[in-house]
Amino acid sequence: MIAGDEGVIRTNDDATNCKRYAIEVGYWKDPFIECFHSGFNKFERKTPEINRGYFARVFSINYLIMKFIRFMNKQRQSFQIVNLGSGFDTLYWKLKAIEKIDGIKSFVDVDMPEVTMKKLHQMRMRPQMLSHLGDDIKYSSMELHSNEYHLVAADLRSTKEMRKKLFTECQLDKSLPTLFLAECVLIYMTVDESNSLLSWISSSFDECIFINYEQVNIFDRFGEIMIENLRQRNCELLDLESCKNLEAQCSRFQNNGWENCNAWDMNTIYKQGIPRHEIERIEKIEFLDEENLLEQLLKHYCLVVAIHGFKNASEIVEEISF
Ligand SMILES: C[S@@+](CC[C@H](N)C(=O)[O-])C[C@H]1O[C@@H](n2cnc3c(N)ncnc32)[C@H](O)[C@@H]1O
């Protein structure tokens, strides 16, 4: 761990708390998030704009992931998923138990040891989590390997460590299509560190797709306040340049070996990408006094889809989109 990492690690508690509250009041369903509740204040209230923002984040990331999976299924192609800075995310369980998807060859959750240790501890206490992992499970104090699912402790800033974890320990196959997900993660690394991670991935996997959710349009008053709030909690946002606007978000991928890239701000996705009936449903849950608070918030987050190496790239770009 290096100076400042504690603050970054704590952002996982914030994300989990916000997701739990939104689930509690009915924005979406996730029976597994409960498994990671220990130590969190169960009823820590969040404002309606935060809840709607989290709903848009979770809905749209799931939507893109499911598009990728259906595309692979249609071609009868197995695939791998790597969740970078996964925190207490329950994606694997949602895909297996709720979506009942086929075709996953390997699924890897990666985070700092302090986070994976807690995640593993919670999982080991809950048979309903382990029951989805099959019988052949190997544990260490901070890692788990099963047939399909792997939880590994690694620092994303070290490509050497990533290579060892993904290829030697999880035995990922470089020739299989692989989806990488980073949800509010890259911004905590310096420009050089995130560039080197992105370039290592594109040079190590033959066909890969990256879904990145994070801040955008950061250089305005709202962005300044966001940066300052996090700084006061000992959490420095480091890769600000890539979060300047949607073009900068795509350039960082294109400069690191990803040939195709699309990016949308969350305001656009909220208004045009999420089905109307879903928006109408969630907008009935809580009254939102000031619409512009939500618009401001959504304008400062984005989703990026970058693609490398696929022969049918244009088909994939069109498919995995809003
Ligand atoms: C804001 S949380 C998001 C967690 C999860 N992706 C989600 O959205 O629910 C950021 C996560 O990234 C992890 N992270 C940040 N930098 C990392 C690094 N260099 N190596 C491994 N994990 C890192 C943190 O420990 C934390 O769990």
C-alpha cells in the first residue's frame, strides 16, 4: 500500500453504501449486496439524485455487459470477464443466479488486498455466495480460486503483478474474447499508471473490450467541488486529464492500442439510453425537488466502450452501445 491508498480503498465502502441504500428503497434488485453489509450503517439515507445516479450507473453497465454476453452467446463463443477495482461488486452472482448466463470461461474480481480480504471473509461466512462457485474452491487469506470465479489481490498500477495474477494464477486465455470493467477506478491512478494498464491489456489479449464508468467534464465548478470533497477524505483524483471531456476519455484508449471507442455522458444515457418505463418506475420512488441537481450530477459521469483486436469490430461497436 502506498500513501493515499487508504482513502481510495474507502471509496468502496461509499459505493457499497450507496448501492445498498438504493436497492433497499427499490431502485433495482440485488439479493447479494446484503452479503457485504458488515460494518456499514444499514439505513444511511442518500438523496434522490444520488439514488437515481446510482440506478443509471448500475442499469447502464449491466445493459452493456448483457449486450456483450448475448453477442458472444449468439456466436457460441466462450469469453472471460475481468472486473478491475471490483470492490464488493456482486456482478458475478447477478450474472449467474439472476441472468443465468452461459459461456463464461473465467470471471476475475481484482482489488487491493485490504478489499479482497474483507470480500473473501464475507463470502466464506455465506453459503449462498459460495454455492454458486462449485465444489473445487481454493482459498488463501485474501484470494479465492474456483473453476470459473477468481478473487485476486493485485495492484492495478503494476502490470507485472497483473500478468502473474491473470495469466499464471487465474490461467486466463489470451486468445479468448475478454471484457474488462472499471467502475470508478482509473481516476485514482496517475495518467502514466492508467495508460500503462490500458496498453498492457491491449497488447496482452487478442480480442478485448473495455467498459469504463467514471467522471467526465471535471474542469468546472462542480468538478472542483467533487475533487475537493474527496481530497478532504484523503482521496486524491489523479488522472484528471482523461476526465476532461468525452474526447479525452476516448483518446486515452485510442493512444493505448484500442482501435475503436464510444463514449456517452450519463445525462444522455439517462434521457435516451434507458427505457422510458424504467425511468418512469424509478422516478415514482422518491420525489426530486430540483431536477437540475440530477442533471449536473449525470453530466459529470460517463460510460466508455473501447474495443481492441476483434475482426468484426464494427459489428461489435454497433451492438455494444446505446
Ligand atoms: C469507487 S470504488 C468502486 C468499487 C466497484 N468498482 C463499484 O463500483 O462498486 C474503487 C475501487 O477501486 C479499487 N482500486 C483503486 N485503485 C486500485 C489499484 N491501484 N489496484 C487495485 N484496486 C484499486 C479500490 O480499492 C476500490 O475498491
